Amino acid sequence: MSYTVGAYGLESVVTRSLTPSSTGTHLRMEQSGFRPDQQQAHQGANCGCQGFFAAPEQVLARID
């Protein structure tokens, strides 16, 4: 699944993929499109993603 994020002059693409593994499912998320002058945006996105991956069970529990 891929989608475009646009905010504060940043246009980036977020891609999430699920791959079967021997112990369940591997979730990979990648965000691309940051320019060299957007280090602060890159760091903010990196910190925000940590919260999502810290407790995926809680995030998934909210999905109907």
C-alpha cells in the first residue's frame, strides 16, 4: 500500500508492505521524497513512526 503525504511544503510517498514470515508477518514501512534541506521533516517523520511501531497491537485493535 502506498500513499502520498503532503504537508508544510513536503511531498513524500509512504509505502507499507506485509510479507509472510516463519513466525507471522513482517511489516515494512518506508517514506521517501525528503529533500536534503528537509532534515527536520525527516527527523519528525522518523520519531512519529516510532510511536506506530512501538505498539502495533493497539493501532490494529482500533481497526474494525
